[in-house]
Amino acid sequence: MKDNKSDRFATRAVHQGRGYAGSTGAVMPPVFLTSTFASGNPDGFDYTRSGNPNFRLLEQSAASLEGARHATCFASGVSAITAVISTLKSGDLVLAEENIYGCTYRLLDRVFGKFGIRVHYCDLSRVENWAQIGRRRPALVWIESPTNPLLKIVDVAGISAQAAGEGIPVVVDNTFASAWLQRPIDLGATLSLSSTTKYVNGHSDCLGGFVATNDPAWHERMVFAQKALGLQPSPFDAWLTTRGQRTLPLRMERHCANALALAAWLEQRKGVRRVRYPFLPSHPQHELARRQMKAGSGMVALELDCAAETALAFCRRLRLFTLAESLGGVESLICHPASMTHASVPPEVRRQVGIGDGLLRLSVGIEDVEDLRQDLDSQLREVLGV
């Protein structure tokens, strides 16, 4: 289906990514579970590693929702990150926000570091640090907003304008927001990257990732990486992601409403030392979050007034929040970053950026919010005695 620019987000979410109905009139596209295509076919497919109808449909719909000309899909969020970093050469520098996803940190440090890629981390939520873009002349500026797991909000438009003046590309990991809440390309970023495993698919049943851009040269690099590095998803996972994306607006509205209600309650609850949620007035970048995002997302960071062992005991006793590393599904999850998602980050680095032993990350699902509140309240009383 041709992308109609006048259609609004929810309409495009439902109608983009449909095609290849053939003579059947099928409303949903089929899954093309084939590795090989006959040479010379009208659609130009040859081998699924270098393209498949399900990839094409997902890429078309992802690009439409991101407000980008191009999107390239990958096997996971880490595959998408790998595709971008693989474009660098030995000696190149990445200037990165200091609070990034633990697997991004591990990939840069333990994999690409062996090939001469250098990284400088700093707090890019502070405007005074933006001068390092011109001073250090990095090959890439790498940011997340909101960040994982501290939910810092980074000024995408401001940093993108600063970097554009120096001719330096900006990558935004948009996983915690999704295109429903924030569109980095519209804010001036060169690349918008997402792990579709999370909110885009939204059902915790497949892995995936994509990179969206308006730049044809970057698009060519992503297509090359997909094929040359074997970073492509399976056709069925691409189909599942396209299907999940259709309900993204509805799910995100409920995620955000539930998360805001829980964050406001937790902020007043005894035993909770600190709560971070972008749409709470207490958030350090609250005003920026309200300018940059449509709502606050479904992620809440809270710090309990206890040791790591007690925090983990609290997590394990919850009934509706599953202790797990992922996020963005319809079900609620809870994570202990210091021992899970950010365990690969050295303890001194974790402490420096603010990831303490009592820090927990909630991925608030679409359940009834009162049931979620009661679950958290009961275990705060049982485990912490407050």
C-alpha cells in the first residue's frame, strides 16, 4: 500500500505493511518461509539474507511511522547496533551518552574495542558537554532518550543541531519511546534505531530491530550490513513485528497511563528512596520530556532503600511483575539492572552514572493499574516492612 503522508499515525500503523495478497485478497500478508527465489522475478528477490517480502513490508511500515525515507530491519536490537558500529574503522571515536544500554556498552567495549573503535562517555543531558562534539570530532554521536535504565532525557534536537554544524552523524536509540512518543528523524537525528523486540512488536514473542534514516548513503550501509554480516531476521519474526506494530498506538497509550499512575504513587510511598519518570514534575528534565515526547513511556525507575539481595527478594515475590530482562510487552516486568541488564558494566562505572544496588526498572504493562499497584504495595510491606 502506498504511503499517504496525510494519514495520521494510527491509520498508518494499521494500513502500512500490507501487501503481496496476490489473487487471494488476503487482508494480512502471508509469511514467506523461503530461503531462495527464482532468478528474474518481478520483485527482485533472490535470497532471503539479502531481502524477503516480509522484510520489505516491515521496513516500509517502520519508515512510515518513524517519518523516514528508509528503514532496514535486523534480527535483534543488538544486530541493529552492530550494523551501525560496523560502518566505523579502526581509530574512529564514538561520543556516547554515559548511561546507555548494557549490551551496547559491552559491544563497544569487548567486541569493537578489539578492532580499534574508541569510545568517550559523558553526560549528554548537560548542555555544557555538547562542546565535546566539536572538540573531539567523533565519527558518531550515540545517545538514548529516555536512557536505560535511569530514564534521563537527552535533547535530541539540540545535540543533532550541534553535531550537524560539525558534519557528524547522530544515532538515537529510540527503543524506550518508540515512534509513537518521539521521532528522532524529525528532531534532526541521522539515524533512529529501535529494538523492535520491545514496544514495536509488543508481545514478547520475537526478536528484531531496525534502523531508520533519511540519508540514502546510510541506508545503503545498513542494507550492506544486513546482507554481508548476516544480520537479517527470520521472515516469521518480521511478520510478527509487522503485526504487532499495528496496535502500537493503543498499547502505548495504556502503557503510559499506567506508568504515570504508578510512578506518582511510588513517589509518595515509604521505602522508595527515589522515582524517575519523565512526565513527573520531579524529573530533572521534565520540561524537555514534555516538549520532546508525546507521553512518558511505560518505563519507571525506582530505587529502594535496601541492599541488592533485598531488592532481588522483592522482585521475586511479585505476582504480576515477572523478574526478567526485557521490556515493552503487554505484560509487566521488573528488572534489577546491577545484576541483569547492566551486569557487564564495571561496578565503579555503574555507581558513577547512578545505577545503585537498590535500583529497579519497571516495564509497566497494560493490565489493570490498580492490580499492579496492589502487587507492588503488598511486597513493599512484606519484604521491606514499610
